[in-house]
Amino acid sequence: MAGDWIKLQHATPDKPEIGKIAEILGIDPDAAFGKFLRWMIWADQNTDDGNAICVTTVTLDRVTYQPGFADAMAEVGWLTGESGNYSIPNFLRHNGKSAKKRAETAIRVKKHREKRDDCNAESVTPETQTKREKRNQRREEKSIKERESAHGEIDVPTLDEMTQEAEMRGIPADTAKACWEHYEGKNLWLNRHGRLINWRQCLITWQRNEEQKPAPKVHGTIRPESPWSIQQRINAITSDIESARNNDAFFDAVDGIRLDSDPMNEKGRNYVAKLKSQRAKLRDQLKGAH
């Protein structure tokens, strides 16, 4: 007695049990299914859980207007017990209150999902896509205008200022000009927060990148290295020499303990001598560059 409807699977009319009931009773399978349906409706109306059905076999046969129907149901396992105390196996799985509630909830959720999917599909149209693109374009244009406005208020470096900075650091004027024209031409003086970038550091980085490029040939000769670049290489070698004094591989430790006063081994001495030779050549080169 759980509502005015029963749960029925699509495959029920073709189940082997229906065919067996029809064979036992000598009737058409469709007729057997109809009588089974009539029997389930009666059971749903007269029991809550499908257990302890206090009716006789004659009464159950009268419900379906088919003598022997109760015995046929028992033979296929769809009815258990005896006359006066019958039970329907798995009744609560499909036709109890909780089963019907689960079925109704599943149907309601399915309809909600289908409606939601339809709404989402309708919302993403070419017209909507165009509106989004226009909105993003307006935001981008607004951002550009704000950056241009901020550019006018922030004291960005002039070409003369960058050239003077380059001269102080020993950087060629051509390098400073190339760096300034790059940042000025592409309006890169401000970072993403609208603040002026550290253009002095950008100038140093630009020069470092220029040094790493292959030196172009000018009329069959290689462009001479700048004094600033030579000094940077000298400083790097001096740093490597100092670091060698802390390299355990260049010392023979006694019992795993190395003292600062221990002399370098042959490997360390050769390494330091090679660095000093390179540094001496660079110093001579630096003298000739001035």
C-alpha cells in the first residue's frame, strides 16, 4: 500500500519466469504477464512489505481469475510460503515505500539534469560568444589606455639618460640605443602592475645577452671585445680561484679531516695555475683595449 502505482521493468514481459508460468498454466505468455501484473497490483494494495499475506491459494487464484496461478508463481520462485502465510521475495526492492521514493527521486534528478543541460546548451550561442569577445576586447583596450596614461605620468628614461648610464658602466652607446629603442617602441617601460621597470638592470641584461651572441665579422675581422666584458671575465675567474680554496677535491685530507693550512694537491694546483694564466692574459688584453 505504497502509492497508487507499481514499478515495472521493461524486460519483465520477456523474463523466463513469465514464459514458465504460461507453460504451466497452458496460456499465452502475454496473458500470463497480464495476470502477473494484476496480481502485483493487488499485492501492492493489500500489503506493505510483501510478507505474511494471510490469504489462501484459492483467494490468490481468484484475484487473477486463473486457477493454479499461485502454484505456478511458487514454482518459478516468485511466491514463497504456504496457503495462509505467503511472502513475495524482493518485494521491497521494487514496490515498498522506500523503493518508490528512490524511483521518484531518480526520475526527478534526471529531469533536472536534462533541463540544466538544455539551458547550458542554449546559453552558448554564436551571439553569446560574440558578446564575450567584445567584452574581453573592451577590457583589453581599457588596460592599454590605463598603461598609456600611466606612461605619461611616470618619468621613463630618455635616450640620453640611458646612454649616460651605459657610459658609466662601460657599455657601448650602440647597445644602449638598441635597448632604449626596443623598450620605447614596444611600450615596455611599465610592468603588469603599472610601475616603472628597473631599466638600469634591463640595460645590463641587454649587454650580457649581446656578449653571448656570436661576434659578427666586420670586413673580415672580428669586432674587438669591450673593456667592460673583459673585466667581467676577469672578475669571474678571480671568483673561481677563491672558490677552489673551498673545494675538498683539491686537498688531501688526513683521516677525513682537512685543515685550512693544508696545501693543495697536484690537481688543485694545476687548476688554479690554469685560471691564473687565463686571468693574466685577460689583464694584458684589457690594457691593450684602453
